Amino acid sequence: MERHIKRKSTLPQRGFACIALDRPTDGVNVGHSLRAALGFSARMVILGSKDSSINVRKLSTDPGRAYRHVPILEVDDIFCVMPNDCTPVAVELTDDAVDLTNFVHPERACYIFGPENGSVSPGILEKCRYVVKIPTTMSLNLGMTVNIVMYDRLAKNTRKREA
């Protein structure tokens, strides 16, 4: 039996976004990323193999205490907790990465960011459907990068809904 629904959805937006940090080492940047997750309504934050000194309950850069409002999962393998039917998107400066300005965000995406002192691991990169980069002349701070990507998603999805 087929059902055809003719009414429009009352959801303010469709889909969801998750933020995953691959091997984060700096609590300041983790706090900024958690704050971005809360501000841009990410559905979950995944901390993959984080530095053991980072305590998400005591981050000065997360005054909103995101851990109380957004699920934060600390795991060794980011992909073991990624939601079903979610598109993994690595954010990394590579030659073949798509410029964020030209990127069409998937409806259900998990954005994976590398550590402050390195890159997204090769094993993760090969599992990602997309690799995007922010077209800058140098690498950016992790917390800033998370904010830029999440804002870009919000701005493009808002324009799409208004069109």
C-alpha cells in the first residue's frame, strides 16, 4: 500500500549534522567545538581518541555546558557510533578536496575534523564520501574551522528553504 502525503513538513529543517573530532589534543579547541555544536544545533559530538587530559565538563571555552544539551560520545573509532544513513564528510586541506564555497551539504552529515597538530587520519579519509576544505592561504584553528563549516551548512540550508 502506498501512501502519498500532500502536506508540507512542519519541521524547521530536514536532516541533521554531527561533529566528530579525530584525536583532539587541546581542550580549548574542544570547548569551542562544543559551543559551535550547541549554537548550530548539531545532534551529537563524537570525540575520537581524545587526549585523556581533556575533561568536557570543565572547559572554559564551553560556557553553555554543551555536554548537558548535546550528546558527546568518546570513542576510539568514530565510525562505530556514526548514525545510520549519515554521510561522513572530512574537513581537510588536500589538493582534491572540494572548496566549502561550492559544497552542497548532505541532508544527514557527520563532519570530521582533524587534530590541531595534524590531519584527519588516512584511514578516516578513505571512508569519507566527501573531503572539503575552507579555501584559505593557511590552516585554521580547529574551533574556528568547526564554526565556519557549521555556519556554511546553516546559511546554505536557510537559503534553500527560502527559495
